[in-house]
Amino acid sequence: MIRKLQKMPKTELHMHLDGSVQPSTLLQLAARSGQPLEFQEPNELLPCMQVEEDCRNLKEYLEKFDFVLPYLQSAEALEQVAYEAVFQCAEQGCLYTEVRFAPQLHILKGLSVSDVIAHVLSGLHKANTELGILAQGIAICMRHHNETQNLETVEAAAAFLGRGLAAVDLAGDEASFPASNFRSVFARARELGLPTTIHAGEAAGADNIREAVYGLHALRIGHGIRLQESSELALAILELGVPLEMCPTSNIQTKAVPDWESYPIRDYFSQGIKVTINTDNPTVSNTTLTREYEQLHQRFGFTWEELKQISLNGAAAAFLPDDEKQLLKEKMLERFRELEAEEE
């Protein structure tokens, strides 16, 4: 089963650029920037880039990004890490990925918000061409940024819609900045035709998911763990067909739930809610997409057919035109047939 899961065709819909940087790459970027790190070996960086088992909450988890961001401020760096993020996905059997990033976090050394988006998309496009995996970007608005900054991100993102930019997102300290604070920003995104996914129900309750869907018009929900707190809202999410971008290992680390036994994915799947499986931050969480599927199989007893359905949910939830979704689904189904034939 583990070998099959490695080869299994997958999608990655929730992966942060700055949470995917490899330690070896960070050493290179630091040396090129003229601000070399005191470390010599990639493994020496891990305590600064990965969370420990005793991570207490989302806020503590997010602190790991502060170590990496100073070195993601140039065109060259952004293009490299974007390419490598997709390369990691390709190694995990991905046929489609969406890499999300917050442009405002990468303008500290002179790049504009539009420059940042262009360079990330350039790296993704290079990966598309060389690796044969379709990749798009998602531009993130940050909860701790003001309305002017977030509107600037939305306006810039709109110029790249259909040119490698798939959607906009809202991320950051959910508990301190509720989704309702951002209605005007995402109203503008809607006017511009930008699809929206919102981080909600990770560090705050079901009301934040309700606001994300009804107030911010989210088409997908990032995480959605605390949907289990409202059976009425869960039914609405089911009826609306809103997919959840679940990230099991990360969700445990950020204490969205206290332990694996409390993780609601089996309940959601049984209810018919469209769950998808993602890594969130492969480096910060020390995980891979294959490992996430292994967790579902080993901890919750998901069968091959059930995992196959979750994988195909990702194709259905992708921010793609309907005809491209269908092509992606057909390509995945062909890979599944090939894998299953090998087992006969």
C-alpha cells in the first residue's frame, strides 16, 4: 500500500511557498544575498525551520516563517523556490498544484507586489514546462496587514488572473483577526473576478468558516477543522459543495485539534463533504504529500478506493476551467488504472 501511495496521482491545493523552502536552498540563498547564515550544513537549520512536537498553537507555528522570509526578497530567490516547490510536488506524484504566497511579505528589498507575483509565476511556469506538472499561484492577503496593503495585493493579482494566478486567499493569525474584518477586500476581489479560498476554522471556530463562505464568498476553505462544532454549518457546506483543504500533520501541530483521535476527517468524508489532502508547509511540518495519505490509511483506516476519491476531490476542487478539470481528472484516472493493473 505504501508503494502505491507514493505513485498515486495527487493534487496539492494548499501549499505555502515560504513553508516549502529546503534547508539546502536557504543556505544557497543566504550566501548569494551577502548575508550568509552561521550554519554550514542543511540539517543544522532544521530547528529554525521546522516545528517541534510541542508546538503550542498556530501563532507559534507561524514564527518559523520569520527565519526564511529575509532571504526571499529577490527575483532569483522567488523563481528558484517556486520551481522547487513544484518539483517537490512532482516527486510525490502530483499532476496539479497550487502554490500560495503573500506578495507583501517579499517587497522588503525593492520588489513591487506585481514584481513578486510575476517572479513566482515565472518559477511555476518553468516547472510546468520542464516537469510536466500543471502549477498555478494563489496570492495571499495577510490578516495583520491593513486594508490598503491587502487591496493592493488583490488589484495586482487580478492582472495575472488566467496567466498562472488562480485565486486569492486570506491567511495569518486567525484568532486575532476574524474573517469579518476583510469583507471589503474580498468584495473587491469578487468584483475583479478573482476566485477566493480562505483560511478558516483552524485557530478560530465555526463562525469564521460561516463568515468566510457567506461574507467573503469563499469557494474553498483552508483547513476547516472546526466545522465539526456546527452540524448546521456542516450540512450547509455539504449542500453548497464547498471543498475543505485539509492538512492533517499541520493541523495537529497547530493544535487545531488536540490529538489524532479528535481529527474529524473520517466524519467529514462519511458525511459526503468534499475533503482534499494537502501538506500546508512541507518543510515547517516535516511532511510530504505521500506521508499525509499514509496517515489517513494508518490512523483512520481509509481504503485505497477512499483515498482515490479524496485525490480526485482535489481535481474537482482545483481553480481551473471545467474543461481543464475534466482533462486533469481523466489523466489521474488513467494513472490509477495503470497502477491498479500493476497489482493484478
